[in-house]
Amino acid sequence: MEEIVENSDKTMNKVIRQLKDREVPSIKKIAEQVKEEVTDYKVYVPMGMALRTQGMKDRHWEAVSNKVGFEVKPYPGFTFQHCIDMELVKWSDDIVDIGERAGKEYIIETQLKEMKDKWVEQEFRLKDFKTSGTYTTLGFDDAQAILDEHMTLAQTMQFSPFKGPFLEEIEDWNKQLLYVSNVMEEWTKTQASWMYLQPIFDSPDIMKQLPGEAKKFKAVDKKWREIQAGTKANPNVLAACTRDNMTVYESFVQCNFMLDAVQKGLKEYLEAKRSVFARFYFLADTDLLEILSQTKEVENVRPHLRKVFENMTDLHFEIDKTITKMMSAEKEVIPLMKPLDPKDKKVEDWMGEVEQMMYDTVRNVLHYSITDYKEMESRPEWIKKHPGQCVLNGSQVHWTQELEQAIAEKGSEGCKEYLKFLDKQLLDTVDLVRQKLSKLQSYTLGALIVIDVHAKDVIATLVDHRVDDPTAFEWISQLRYYWENDDCRVKCIQTDFPYGYEYLGNTQRLVITPLTDKCYMTLMGALKLDLGGAPAGPAGTGKTESTKDLAKALAKQCVVFNCSDGMDYIMIGKFFKGLCAAGAWCCFDEFNRINIEVLSVIAQQLL
């Protein structure tokens, strides 16, 4: 078998050698002939490529005819052989230039067509706006993205050396795109302002209070509805922006001018309301407008109370709409000293009356709790009888008075005796916790035990230092409460601060550590010097909570605000105006996030 395979391989190799010897000369000859023909034909290729360029139009064939001196024009049956026969190769370079120009012009022509075709299918989407009976427009972002791309392309075309045949069309298209861009810019501004103002001027109360602005908005609203109805009928972007003989842009410019005037009037109106009731400065414009747009329905102010008061979350309205009670978030109810009648009054006026009545009521119940303390047989019964805020501050008034009396009578020995008394008092309070209590009483006891434990710790420190003088630093460095000249005062070292009488409800209190005491001393010292405080430290260590707790100790409204780099001096200025007018405190968290340029202006505002 192996011998047969070997003989067949030898025979095959012999045949291949014979074939090669016979064919090699003919292959060489053919290759040389082909090379010669290709070389001869090569000179025609650039001309052929140029003449068959896709963009060759009549004007280009005319240009070729002008170059060669006789007419060259394609007709049915016209082939490249005809071009060769006409010896057009003599003008090959000129024909190539014409072909290149035709190709570049064809690219511009194609791009123009593609751009216009793209806009045929580009449409706005319309959405019902609440119950207004008209629409808002969606799809500006998509249209703007295409518009930016096409405007760049159209401007590039204007600088092209091959724009000649399409110069007028390119310029007209560029103008149209620029017009559409301007229309869309004004359209979005109008829509944003209209959406903001429409619900406001939908209120009869606002229209009555701002007749001039209401008239202007009504004119804009009428035009807006006409434009949106036209857009609904033909939502194509180009058609919607260029309808009515190119007057859409002018309409939107006029609308924006009138809307700016309306917003300016609205801003002045809100400023006037805030100047009467300063706590409105802490409300967003939308919240304030919601209150002002329902002046006849006085009860509709209730959801916004917590935003302007520290812990007054509700008011009790009688059937005749008079206000008789205030309530905290914990559902603690405090009867007002006198009923308030908000009917036929401006909301800022009767809200001011509520604020003053809150102060008077808190002062009255606090004074009653202090005087009642001595008359009650047991402290636990007194605790259960009075509101949480009065229990905390009333007990601190008596703690201050009793300690100073003990020192005055028996010196350091008086401190020791009073410490034992506080131990027993604290145990009585703990026994009270074990009894059946209401939810509000549990809240009060939780906060009171925190205060009592700190009070006992302070006395223990005085005993350790053998304090026998009520002016010793260990004592005057604490927050001390006094009822003097028919008013509650809070003292700390040299600072003598009036109690704020803000209604705090029945909230929890912060556990007071030695570091908290230092914060209180520093911040109270800053108050004495008319300065601000800036507690510093790592995140989560209690800077904000300590500031808020000091505000609770002094019964002051404390507005906590988180700063960001988006804040400007106008916003901060408005805040400062509200703080000054309301006498409130503010805790600006992350103050360093504000841009340095804005901080420099804020420094001037503070000064």
C-alpha cells in the first residue's frame, strides 16, 4: 500500500513540473499586456470618477462644456466611452475640480434636506394643567438639543466655500432656526411664570387685593390660551414657533414683560404682608400665597402654623370662628387668656394677635405655676397639674430661689442640706414615673428628670467646692431663672436675658454635659455683647441641638436652616430682615458651604 502511494506522488510531481514549464511564458506575457492596458486606462479614472459624482447637476455639466469649448451633456445611452471618444481627458484636471465641487455641494444639499426632514417629525407634547382648561407644553429639551446641533451645522455651512448655490437657502434656514431658538427661550420663560402665577390669580381674594396685577395676568392668560390652542391643533415645533406670520416671538416677549411686572407687584405685596407679621419671612412664597389666597377661610392657616411658631401646631376654632385654644405637636391644649376673633381681619393682622396672645398666655400660666408651687402640698401633684413648659421653668425658678436662700442662711452647709433635699425630690419624681400617667405627663416627667438630674449635679459641684457665696463663679455660670418685676429673667454670669414666652409645648430636653454648659456660657456671653455664636466640632456632636436647646431654655423661636452653595445675599438678607423683625434666633447649619463671595456680603449685612 505504501509503495502504491509513493509511486502516485512521483507521477503527480512530474506532471506539475511539465505544466509549469509550458505555462509560465504565457502568464508573463498576459501580465505585461494587462499592465500596459491598465496604465493606459489609468489616466481616464479621475475624469470618470468626477463625471459620475452623485452631485453632478446641469450647472456642473455646463461648467464642463464651458471648459472644453463644446457641449457635454448626458443623455439616454451616454456612456464613458463617449467621454473618451470626445477626448475629455485633455481637461481631466478641470473636470476633477468641477466633480469635487459638485460632491461638496451635494453634501450641503443633502444635509439641508436631512435637517428639514428632521423637523417635519419633531412635535411638542401638551399636558393638561390642573383644572385650568388649558395646557402646558412638553418637549422643549428634545427640540433644543436638535436645534443646537442644527444651528452649529448651519453656521458651519455659512463658512463653506461651496455654499454658493444654496447661499440664500442656508441664510433663510439659519434665520429660521435662530427665530425658533428665541421663541422657545421666551416660551419656556412665559410657561414657567404662567404656571407659577395661574393658581395664585385663580383665587378671588388675590385678584381683589391686586387688581392691577390681576388685569395684566388676565391679558397674558388669554394670549397663552390662544397660543396653546393653536399648538394643540398643530403640534409641529417649526409650525408652532413660526405661525401667524412670525408674530409668536413678539407675543411671548410682550407676555414676559407683563408677567415680570406682575411678579414685581406680587413681590411688593408679599413684602408688605411680611412687614406686618415678621414670621411670614420664614415661609416660602408659595406657602404665604396659599395663606393669603384663602383669607375668608381663616381655618386654612392651620397647616402652616408649625412653620411660623416653635411648637404651636393647631388652633381651636369655635363655631363662630373665634380662637380659644392653642395646641402643640404633642396634643397639649392651652386655653388662651382671651378669645380672638379673626373674622373680617387681614390674615397678617390676626396672626399678629395670635402671636401676642401666645406670649401673654404663656406668661400667665407660667406665673400661675410659680405661685401655685408654694401652695401645693406635694411636688408630684403640682407636676401633674400644670403644662410641661411651666413645670420645667417653674421648677427652675424655685430651684434658683431655694439654693440662694440656703446659701444666704447657712452658707456651704446650706448647700449640703439642699443637696439632700434634691435627692429626695428626685426620688419622689421617680416614684411618680411608676404611677399611671397620661402621655403628656410622661413627656413632662422625661424632660423634668433631665433638668432635675442636672440641677442636682450643679449643687453637688457647689458642695465639692464648698461654695458659701451666691456670687461664686461655680453658681453664676449656670442658667438661673428669676421672677423679678412681674417678669421671668434668665441669668448666666453677666448676661441678664428676658424669658421669651414662646410656646414650646411638651418637648424633650437635651441631657446637659459639662461641654453643654460651656456652650451655654459662651452663647449667653455673646448675647450680652450683641454677637453671634459659632459652635465648632465634628459632624454629629450636637452643635445644632445644643443651640436649639438653649433657645428652648430661653423660650425663643429658633429657625434651623441648612445652607448650600446656591444661596445668595438677597435670600440671606430676607432671612436677616425676618429675624430682626420677629426677634427670633436662627441656626445656620453648614454656613461654610456658602460661596466666599456671598459670605463677604453677608458679613456686611451682619455688621
